[in-house]
Amino acid sequence: MPSKKVFPDARTALVGLLRDNLTIAAGGFGLCGIPENLILALRESGVKGLTIVGNNAGVDDFGMGLLLRTRQVRRVLASYVGENKEFERQVLNGELDLELVPQGTLAERLRAGGAGITGFYTRTAVGTQLAEGRETRTFDGKSYVLESAIRADLSLVKAWRGDRAGNLVYRKTARNFNPVVATCGEVVIAEVEELVEVGTLDPDQIHTPGIYVDRIVQGSCYEKRIEFRTTQGSPASVRETPIRVWMAKRAARELRNGYYVNLGIGIPTLVANYIPSGIEVTLQSENGLLGIGPFPPEAGIDPDLINAGKQTISTIPGAAFFSSADSFAMIRAGRIDLAIMGALQVAENGDLANWMVPERMVKGPGGAMDLVAGAKRVVVVMEHTAKDGRSKLVRSCSLPVTGRGVVKRVITDLGVFDVRPGSGIALRELRPGITLDEVRAKTECRFDVEFSSN
């Protein structure tokens, strides 16, 4: 029976399964843990009208982005558009149907599809554009939105090792979405870096049991491309101006001993460089890592070890890897003490907008909507004004919101502001060299001055 699952190559593994207008789910996060060989075989098949489901669609010339360039894709369900310019261009020009799904909700919809659960309620995205038209219910005084499960005609996953029975083992953060994608397909094809005989893998270490896998193939010629090659001291890992350093250091003062912390993309990432002496925190990454370490030396770069910003990283002693579904389960359950993230706008009532500019930019919500709904405390670190000089601290968000009333503190290049429920914004600190008049001139919303004694 196991030998019938093994196919000689990716092209052969797809024979008899392809037709136009399929729904195909694919594992991976960015370019990490993607089924490279199966994607290439899918492109070469010429099949069209596809609906693809995954965290993102690769980049312009690699990963699922290859299928966008050949116009084989009709619809995408994803959480993040990210750095794929062709993806964004097709969406903005109306050439592609895009359903944006918060990252944790996407993982759970895939997991539910593979678990025979037709739907579930979640706090993620409540009060946002992505929840419009969906059923909401109140439980214990809080609003939840109903999300439906996702089933795919075909699932494509990538594992580190697999045996002829289809049992799979993933490696480090290359696990990400692969375990849930491996359960939600009517037919599941796995490609592995190493195919071994049955009995070789330790049963206690298997992540996906073979019952889910219909076909398996050993891949070849893996490029394992890295999106952001960040090493100790490299320009990509630093980008530190004196103002950014001040903002990162000030945000680091929000940390408390024993905290579990999630750092967003951009300036928040720099906070890890300035953790105060005597403070021990554990950094969590949405793509499946607890215990992020510093950027590695050049010799320590591992394409299977990245953070949520797709940067190469290391781990600390006691770190743990897990799937994207497990990652967002801990986020939704309130296990994250502090989330530090960037923003496009923050309103005086604590509303946050940070995922799109209509008709101009579509980046996607990523994991932000899940984080603001689940983290115990949300702190925003952002430049005080946009490139056009407009204040990013506003009376009300004009951009699509990420979460309602979720921000507790805002740190900008001008100072530190607190959001007080029901009574607006309070200026707590000025950055050295900044005057109160400068803050007033560059801030749209009203604020009180209540300087902190600390």
C-alpha cells in the first residue's frame, strides 16, 4: 500500500488530477517551506482559472507568483500580498479576484476544513472591513464573527523528510502552514527533501501522519530562496538612524520580565536590539517560532529559519517550533503579553489602521488583526507623519481599520502618547529636542499634556 503513494517526480505526481478552475491550497510562508517542484510542474501543465489558497503568493519570479505571471490564477485567498508587485498590480487593476483573510483566521479555516468542522467564531477582524456582511454573535459580552472552513480540491505541501507511507516531518519555521494545508485537500501531494523507507522516521517525531497524504515525491534542485538575508551588522538588519534608535529603545522600556512578546515588521523589529539589562522576554513569531534570537552570522544563515518579516534569524535556548495554526491559537488565547507594531494611522479612541490604502496599496492584514484581538496590550511604534506630511495620529481613521479601540500606547519620533478609553489622547513624553509646539503643529487629533514622572 505505501509504495503506491510514491511518484518519481512532481510532474508525474500531478497526472490525472489537474483541470481548469481547481482550488489549490499550498503550504509555505513567504518563500520558506514552499513546494517548489510542484509549483513548477503546475506552471508547466498550463492549467488555468485556478483559485489558490495560502498565506501569500510568493514573489514576482518565484513561488506561487510564477502562476500569476502566466495568468493561470483567477482568484486568491491569502493574508498577505507583501512584496509581490505583480500580485498587487493585478489586484489594483481588477485583473484578479482577491479575498484577504487574517493570517490566523486563514490557518484556522484550513485546519477546520481538514478537521470536519464547518465553521467557527472568532474575535479577529470584528468591526473591520473584512467582517462586513458576515454573521456576528455575542459571547460573554464580546462580539465574534463567523468564519467558514476551507476545503481544497488539491493540497500541495513541502516537508523536510517523508517516508513511503506519507508520514511527514517539517524543519524549523518551514513548518508554518504546511500541516494544516496537508489536511484540507481532497487530494494531498507532498514533496520532500528526503524520502526514506517506512520505519526510518521516529513515530514520536512525525508532524503529519500518512493518512492525510495521497501522493509523495522526492523533490530535486531546491533553491530555497531567502527573501531578506539579514545577518549581524548587515545594512538590512540595521537601518538604524538616531531617531529610529530612540523609538526602539523607548519601546523596549515597555517590556517586563517574563513577557511573551510579538514584534511587528519595521521599526518594532529593532526593539529586540535594546532589551533592558535584567529583563528576560521571549519573542514570538507568527510563522511558528517561540524564542527568536539575534540575526545570525553569515555562516549561520538557514533558509528554514526566518521570522514573520521573512528575515533570517536564530533561536535562543528553549525555543520551540510549531505550525501557524498553533501560533495563532496562542495569540487568540491571550498568551501574548505585548504586541509592538507599526501603523498607518491611530485614532484618538485607539482604532488602528495598518494594512491597506484603498486604490494605492494592498499589503494585507497578515497577522495584525489576530494580534490586536488577542494580545493583552498593543503598543504602536510609528513615524508621527506620513510622507505627505499628514499626521498619523488622527481623530478617526480614514483608512480601513485593523482593530477597534485596541491601541494602548503610541510611540512616535516626536514623543509618547497614551490612549485613554473615553477621554482621548494624552502626551506623556517628548523626544529630546522636540518642543510641545512642534507636536501640536504635526498632530491632527486633540490631546492633553500629562507628562509622565518616569
